Amino acid sequence: MRASAWRGGSRDNPIYGIRVGRPNRDAYFMRSWTSIEVEMGGQWETFTLTPGFWNQCTEFRDSGTPKIRRWLECHFTTDWPKGHPPQFELVPVGEGRFRLEPTGASR
């Protein structure tokens, strides 16, 4: 599935996430999941799905350690023009498990 980077928080304390969008959320995610595992650069990371994920905020986010930020810095950028975030593939590999692949536009 095509996904994109998401950035929120403040300039001094940004939060990064992966936005999947409603159609992908509805097709590939189950409401019973409270978290998912994502393979990023050969390492599995766990992300909590917030209640907002099932409403308007269709992204999973860094909490605590900046795993997504580090991945974006390695493969893309953390600074993009408004409305033009990096895009990539989030590949389902099992129930509640995905692989993040750095395809699409690069730095």
C-alpha cells in the first residue's frame, strides 16, 4: 500500500508518523489491534494504534524514541514542503505486521 510521512507537534519537538489513509486503514488494519509491528531497515519496531487512528488521524506515530524520524532521515528527509511529504510502500507481511520500503521519491 502507498503511505506517506506525517509530521506534527511543534517545531522544537516534532513528532513523525506514517499516514496510511482511510482506504488502506480499512483494507489492511483490524479494529481489534492495539498495536502493529513494522520492519524498518531490517529491525522490527512496535507502534501503538491510538483511538484517533480509527477516526480522522490515520497515521501511526513515534512515541518515545524517534524510530520513524531516524528512518526518514536515512531514506528521505524530515523537512518537506507543506502538502508534499515523502511517499513509500507499507507492505503487509502477516497479521498486524508490515514492512516499510523506501520506494518512491528519494532525497
